[in-house]
Amino acid sequence: MSDRALYLKAAEDLRPNDKQWQAYESGGHCVLLAGPGSGKTKTLTVKLARMLSEDVEDPRGIACITYNNECARELEMRLDGLGIAPGGRVFIGTVHSFSLTQILLPYAKVAGLGLPDDFQVATRRQTRAALENAHAKVIKGPENPQTWDFRLGQHRRRFLNRDVDAWKTVDPQLTRLVEAYEAELRQMGVIDFDDMPLLALRALATNAWLRKAIAAKYPILAVDEYQDLGRALHAMVMGLCFSAGIRLFAVGDVDQSIYGFTGANPELLKKLSERDDVETVRLGLNYRCGSQIVTASEYALGEARGYRAPDGAHEGTIYFHPCTGGYAAQARYLIEQLIPEIRARRPDLNVGEIAILYPAAFIGDEVATAAANNGYGVIRTDGNALYPRGSRLMRWLEQCAMWCCGGWRSGQPRVSRVIAEGARLFHELLATDDDRLEFQRDLIATLWDRRDDTLSLHDWLVSLRDEIIKPRIDRARSLADEFETLNTFINRLGPTGDVEDFPLGEFAGIGTGLDRINLSTLHSAKGREFDAVILFGMEEGRLPRNNASDGEIREARRLFYVGFTRARHEIHLMHGQHNPSRFVTEVQERLEGE
């Protein structure tokens, strides 16, 4: 079946929903306001396939900016199902990746940014050292310099234009610290994570030819999760789409804006959707959650949005669990009683369809301990996971492991996909056909010789690192931090590490998660869905925090709403017996009053 036939067939699934079809048929700037479970990802991917086929002439393409690498991976998989391979004419990645690979790496030298020709992305070790040196020069206090990291990042993201007086006057000391910190980075010949969109925006703002160059390559820009991408991305969109003439297709939901601490502002999406030159489409059906969960989700949000489940949807169930004791005792109850009750009631439910979500990573430690003591495997996607789940390199290695542990027989994953994802990671140094052929040959040979799920994960990772990654990493300017992440994980698995080594098959299983309970912070669960969701630690003082501002309380409520709407069939709300979150109390009271 041709690519065109594939997306046209998929488009027929959109036709019964007049709003999805309206978005699919849109011809100019379009903003799709899409609530949880509304089918926005399917609408976006089918729309991308159509625009690539019908609206963009080869060799031009489409750029799609997402919030994180998990979102990018999901879009890539869905487009692959429509016969569109990632790469080539389609860029899919975060705003940081777009800024780095599409603007800074190819154009920094001629855009007047003052970066060295061979600049690299800083490792965490380099950013820590830069902050320590800057702190010694500017602050000169006895406290840990790393305590300034959060404020420093906020200050940098706040002032996109440093020519305004406020940059010098609002917080002069913090401004001097930022300038000293960035000077330290430049002395090392590196840029950091926050630099990427800020420098890219500066390059675009001061070089009209660069905006034209991006428009020539990508006449269409798609943005997913617009509400979480911050002021720098919004400024890029304003310049590229409403000045340089790039067509915009944006997707988002102001009610799921939960990253205010990184600079996200839901008002930016709201203002964009209200422009006269933008067609705005709102999706009102929730295909994910049971009808009762959809109703209760508006109680969780505290505002009526008119969302409803489609006709014939299952009902869904909401459970409340006031518990005695602290987090450790509550975690034991969750693992030893609640999960067995769920599985007894629904024997066909795989534990991989159960998620435990909590406000902070340290709370997940108690759940992980209780799970291990009772023989459950877990997949953690919070800050205390074995390695960052957002790491592109580590997720690719998961794919390699899955291929070595049976994928070479089943085709899941296909070897072509494993090769393609690796090639994108090392794209900077695979400039010629010979380079790409050598990479493909080396990778297949290395993996073929290690098709054994009983191999030590530590030894397997060392082999992949030394034979495939290490010979190439020095020339891959964007992967230094990823390589540091890999080395840290290898050291943790080693003889002197803090994590006991385990078989390769278990690492490959981490990628599938069929027999492991999902553990995640509420933030990291965004964009995902599960059959049964347990919201753990839903207590006043934690969600929202004590002494929270009005804005922080509103964001905490949105975070609660995000967690609530991850559930398809059942949701469980757990809290200390005498200290429920005000959000839990409100949902319970409204349900009891119906």
C-alpha cells in the first residue's frame, strides 16, 4: 500500500468526528485545542502525512516540534505506521533539538553568535564547573553554588531580549551571575541546554536571511503540546510563521500546562488561538476515559469544559483510599492489598497496564521498595530512574537490546528501524554513503554476536560503547552529555557501583514494560495512558504545596487533572487518612452530591 493510501485510509477514521475532520481539512494557520484522550495525536500524525504528501514539494519538508523525546518517539512510531520514515523530509524533535540541529550547528558561524566553529553541547560536569566558577567570582558566598541553578535558568528564560533595561535592573546580581556563567561555558567552547533556544532565537531575530532559509527548507511547522514549550518557542513561531511565511499547525491544551517552573505559559497558546488569521478547532470528545472519569475530571480541573465520552463508552470507576501511616505504610498497602484486589477483579489485566503516579520522585522510592519486596518489577520514569528515560542514546540502546533478545527473529523491532534511529543519533558524522554503510555494517556485526538475553547488561553495554559509540562520539558534538549518561549507568552496574548487574533480557524488557508496574511522577506521565491509574500521595501540603501562590495552586490543580485523565477504566486516589488534598476532597464531594 502506498504512503498516500495509508494516510487516506487513516483519515477515514477522523471523518465521523467533525472537529477532527475540520482540522484535517484546514489549509492555513490552524490551532487544535485538544483535551485528554481526544485523539489529537492521531489527528496530528494523519495531518502531517497529508501535508507532506499534498502541500510540500520534495525536497522541502515539515518540521514538527514536540515537548520531549518521548513525544517525539510516539510521533515517529505513528508516522512509521503511515509509511513515513523519520528523518529525510521530516524533522521531529524537541525545541532544543530543532534549535541545535536546524539552526545552531549549520548556521552559528555565519549568524554572528560568537560561538567557536567546533562548539559542543556541555556535559553536566561542565555546567556544574561553570556555575561553581561563576559563583566564586560573583556571589562569593559559602553556600553550595548549585542552589543557584534553578534561579539562574529562570532568569535566562525570562529575558529573551537582553537589550532592555530590566535585564540589568530587576536582579543585578543574578544578571551578573548569568553573564559570568555563560562566559565560563564559552571559554570551554560549549553551550548548555538553555542556550539552545535562546541562541537560536537570537540568530533568527537578527538575521532575516536565516528565517528565509528555514522557511525554504520547512514551509510548514507543526508544534505539539504548545502550552508547555515556553516563550522562546512562541517567539520563534511569531517570527517564522507570521513574518517569514511558514504555515503553522499547532496542538495544545491550556488545561494541561504543568511546566510553569520551566517558563511555560498557557496564555501564549490562548493568545495564539485568538488571532484572526488562525483557524481554531476544539476537540470535545474524550475517547480514552470512561464516562464517569470524564465527568469527574472536570471536577478535578475545577472548571467545566464540556468534555464528554462518545456514545457507548464504558463507564469507568473512581475509588478513594484514605490510608493510615506515612508513605512507606501506604506503599505497602498499595502493593500488598490494592494491586492484588485490582488483579483479582480483572484477571486479564497485565500489570504493565497499571500506573502509580505521585507528585515527587522521592515518594516513588517507597513504592519501588514495596514492589521489590513483593516480587514486582517496575519501570520508573521519574528523576530517580536507573537512567533518564528522555535520553535518546539510552532509548536507542533499549531498542538494540530488544533486537538482541529475540527481535532479530520476530522483527520487533525491525533491524532497519534500529539502524535508522542510530544513524539519526550520529547524523553529524554520517555525511557520506560510505560513512553510513560503515556504521550499518559495524552495528549489525556487533549486535549479531550478542544475541543472548542472558548476557550481563554491564558487559553488553561496554561492548556497544567501545565498539560502536566511543569511536564516533568525539565527532558527535551534540551527544557528549548523552555519553556521560551512558558511562554513569555502566559505572552503577559495575563491581563498585550501587546497582546490581542484571541480564540483558531484563533491560530489553524495560523497553516493553508488559510485566512491570509503571512508576512515574505526575509530570512525567503526561501524554501517556493506562488502564488503571493510582494517584499516590494526594495530600494537602504536597499537592498543592504549603504556602503556594494562587498561580502555583492553579498549576497544581492542572497537574492533578493531568494525572486523573491518564486512566482508561479505573482511577484510585490515595492519601493520608486525615490529610486529603483539597482537589481529592472536591472530587469526592461533587460525586457524592450527584
